[in-house]
Amino acid sequence: MGDQPILRINGLTKRFNDFTALHSIDLNVSEGEFLTIVGPSGSGKTTLIRLLVGIDEPSDGSIWLRDRRIDEVPANKRPTCMVFQSLALFPHRTVGQNIEFPLKLRKVPPADRRARALELLDLLRLPRDYYGKRIDQCSGGERQRVALARALAFDPEILFFDEPLSALDYRLRKTLEKELKDLHRRTGKTFIYITHSLEEAMVMSDRIAIMRAGRFEQIAPAEQIYAKPVSRFVAGFMGEVNLFDMTAGQVPGVTLSPHAQSRFAGQSGTLMIRPESLSILPPSGTADICFTAVIEAEYLLGSRMQYTLRRAGGGTVTVEVLREDAAQGGVGAEITLGCPADACHLIAEVPDAA
């Protein structure tokens, strides 16, 4: 990725009558980056993508593509392209005709259009004889690849994706996530991807931007957001998580080792522990963070076991361990759980904040 941002968003705001969907947001996207924007319904991610591709106009702020301001440029004049969830393919035309459509609009000669379409079939790992196959004869995964090939035929500087995999079954979605990441690497294009799926974001992205109520809550690489969320909202949005209210370095019902007491001395906020960071301790075992809990439910997840437990100090916790480390006694058994202090993250946000 280059040092110069390919896309800059400055103070972008979108209002619909009395409702503000985006609140003066800023964002820089590096050339060649794969950025995924994630958020629940109503967070503003779809509004943002519509502004970026030119479907809607901002109320305030600006959008820059390198050194050119584009927020007042019509969508069809921008060097960008969108892949929609609906794909918007022509169902009764052939694969080749669909891929060539943007080239035909540009009056590219037929022979050159066909040559480019065949190149894109190769790039998307579709057989060349699909060139003459009708779209309505293609599977869901094949249609996704054709839509990507057509988007690349525009030769856009940035590709935008609006939840393109959400309608697919789980196995196909997992396959296409990896293919999209590989396609990004092979093309070197800038990808900006919208999704509500954390899994998609984690698999594919260089960075993830978490949206909440029309603002960016956190923008960072996936590992940083997963391990060091800035708020309880981000922590919870990133999947299963255990949150403990800490006041002045103490957590009710939890025993802290001298090392943990030193690390968290006098601090208040929310202590986050991921389910996989907790271990089931033997009767005489110790750890930096220790507490007892009663098993309420257990689930087999292939090579791992997941437990929901009721903590002695109140509240539930989730634990995930390897099958060989499974708890003894089953539902109703009281066990001791622990983890190293270094596996915890203190969120500097007051307990019980939204």
C-alpha cells in the first residue's frame, strides 16, 4: 500500500430531514488497501457507501480521490465501481455480454472486448467456455464471480462492495471470502467493503472500521480491534466476550494475583477476557485472574468445547477450551477458571456504559 491516501473523507455529514445519518466523519484509505466497514443495521454504513459511489449527495463535508474532489461528481463519471448484494446482472444475457457491458458503453471494439472478458474469466477462475453461458444457467457462486469480472472490466480505481455475499450459503460464502482476498492481492486494487458480518471482515481486511450511530467507533487492523477494543460496544460486536466491571483495580468475585494487582492498580473500567483466554483450573491451580462459576450449558464445537457458566460474583461467562481440556462433571458442576493478566484488556470506559 502506498503512503498517499487514494481516498479522503473530511467532515462527511448526511442528514435526512431531522435525522442525521452521518455525523461529520473523517477517513483516509490507502491505495491498495482492503478496508471493511462493519456495523449493525442503522449504523450508517450503507449511507456512507451510497455517498462514496455517488448515489446520494452529502449534506456537508467532502470526498477526495487523490487530489480531486468528487462528492459533486455524478456516479457515472467517477472512476469507481460498486458490486451490489443483488449483483444487478442481466439474467437473459450471456456471461460474456455481462462482463463486456461497461466496455461496450465505452465503445471498445468487439474483438478487444472479448479478449478482455476472457482475461477476466481467467482472473476469476471461471472456464473460458462460460463466455457463451447464460447468466440464468449459472450458480450463485458463478454469478458472484461474473459480477466481480464485470466490475473489474470498468478498471476502477476503487471497488466498493455492498454486502455481496450475504445471500449465499455458509460454505460458498467462506470460499468466496478467501477468493476475494486473493483477488485483492492479485489485482492490487483498493477494496472498500460493507458488511454486518464480523467473520467476513476478519478474514479479508487490512483494516476494519466499526460504525455506530453514524460515527466511527474504532478503525484499526483486525487483530488490534479483536484484542484491544476501545469500547464495550466494539468488544461485544467482535463476537463472544466476557466483560467484568473493575473499580479501583478490583473486580467483585474475582481474585487477582500480586502481578495482576500491580498491573491494574487503582484503575477502573471494563476488564475484557476472550472465551479462549480462560482455562479450566485443577482444584489446586492458580492464575493471575481467578474465579469460580457453575456450568449452565455445554456445546461441542468440533475440536473445542464451549461452556456458558454462572459466576459466583454474578453474571454469566463464556469459556472455550480444547476437547481434551473439557470440564469434569458437566452441567451443574462448579469449576475454577483463570487466565494470565496479559490475556486481559482493560477498556477505559466506565462500567455499564452503552
